[in-house]
Amino acid sequence: MQGNCAGRPQNTLRRRSQLLTVHYDSKNLLVIIKNTARAEHEKGVVLQIQGHPATGGRDTHLVRNNHPVNLDMLIVGELRVLAGMNRQTET
């Protein structure tokens, strides 16, 4: 016997033919994330890889609009769009 998730029809994700693609551009130090579940007018997410000084050497982080990116939250948000859910949880 399988349990059902409340609020979501069973097998919803299997019926969708949407893709989340990640492209790494090593020449320009960019990471481009495209989500086919987004509306046509919404562009992909372009992240720049930047190096910065750290204790014991140098480190890197991803930047969007000159601000560091919380990669965990970005991926969760993209997966929510891919699954057809709201981008943010309702409070």
C-alpha cells in the first residue's frame, strides 16, 4: 500500500517533461542555470565565479548582481519551480 502526499496528486513529477540544466563556461567563469518550467520571458540564472582572499590562501564563491549567492536556497527555489510549486513557502 502506498501513502499519498496531501495536496499533490500522485506521480505529478513523473508526468512533467521539464528540465533543469546547468552549464559551466570555463572561459568566462560563469555558471548558467536554465529551468524549462519557467515562463518564456524569464531568463536563466547567470552566476559569476569570483575568487576572494581567505585564511590560508584564496577561495571562490558564486555571485549574482554583485552579491554572494546562497546556492542551497537557489537550487531549492529552482526545484520548486520545476515541480510546479511556489518559489517560496507560504507563511
